[in-house]
Amino acid sequence: MNEKVLLAILGSPHVNGTTATMLDYAIHKAEKIGYNVTRINLYEKNLSYCTGCRACMNTQTCIQKDDIQEIVMWLQKCQMVLLAAPVYWANIPAPVKNLFDRLLGTAMEETSTFPKPRLRGKKYMLLTSCNTPSPLSWIFGQSSGAIRSMDEFFKTAGMKPIGKIVCTGASNKKELPKQTIKKIERCMK
Ligand SMILES: Cc1cc2nc3c(=O)[nH]c(=O)nc-3n(C[C@H](O)[C@H](O)[C@H](O)COP(=O)(O)O)c2cc1C
């Protein structure tokens, strides 16, 4: 039987925060349905900034030698990616944005019209948390801003969403809300 590989990326500096707890729960569910999980804490990785050289459009991997090669290897090998990142300024934290920049040529090929996806068929799930309560978080573009940024990368790469889950009003919550748990369970079947 083929191994089912899942790449789980934590894009938060808080290893015990709300976002990490969401990721841990999704990993737990994924393992139950047979995924072999590799977990990467982005804040522990050595990743230089994208220099915009665009060499990766030909090589499909960034030519700067640091921890990006390991991430590219897992991204190409896996069947599913879980990305968990908190809302920072109605967007994503800088290391997550830099990861996307570093993965330009891994995710897509340039053509004279639309970009051609290079990670077609893989699945992804997005997890985020923010302090703004619902529905203000969505109306004022807080969580929707972060989800949109993350979605742009995976959609362009040709991947299929299985869930986009937001935990709002996170500063008032000691545990994951039942609703958030249920949503993760529903997606991870
Ligand atoms: C630099 C920074 C920017 C933030 N920007 C927003 C924001 O725009 N909207 C919001 O609702 N919460 C914002 N927050 C709050 C975080 O999204 C919230 O605390 C989140 O739950 C943190 O998750 P974590 O502890 O799992 O990393 C921000 C926090 C930081 C540190």
C-alpha cells in the first residue's frame, strides 16, 4: 500500500498557542486516518528571504541553500499539507509569506498567459486564529485576509482545499471551541 504523507506546517511563534493547538488536533485526526505526519515549525527553520532572482522558475527549487530544500522535498512527496498560521495585521506572519515567496518556482510554472500549477492534485487545509471576534473578523477582513493570502499560494499551485478553519476571539479562549473541533473533524475524514 502507498504511504500517505502529510506535511504539517506551524507558522506561529507560539508552540502552545491557539493556532498550534488547532494544528495538533488536525494532526491527531490525520494520524487516525492513516497519514504519516511530518511537522515543521517554521520559526525554528533557517530560511533567508527570497531575493526575487526567479532562478526557481527553471530549477523548481530555490537556489539559496538553507532549510527550504527540506520543505520542498516534503511538499513534493506529500499528499496533503496542513498550514496553521495566526492572523497578523489582517494577513499572515512574515515567515509564512517568505515561505511562499521562496516556493514560487516549486508551486508554479510561468507561461505567456496563466501560471501552470506544479503541485496539482495534492490537498490542503488552512487553520488560523485571531483576536477579533466573529463576525467582525470576517467583515473587517481580519481572518479573511489571512485565509486569502494562504489560499493564493495553494490555489495557484493547483492544490485542492479540504477546509479553511478560523478560531475567532482567540484571546478570550482557554481551550479550542467545540465548533472549531467539530469543523476540523468534519474536514479530516
Ligand atoms: C503582530 C501581530 C499582529 C496581529 N494582528 C491581528 C489582526 O490584524 N487581527 C486580529 O484579530 N488579531 C491580530 N493579532 C492577534 C493574533 O491573531 C491572535 O493573538 C492569535 O490568536 C495568535 O495565535 P497564536 O498565539 O496561536 O500564534 C495580531 C497579533 C500579533 C502578534
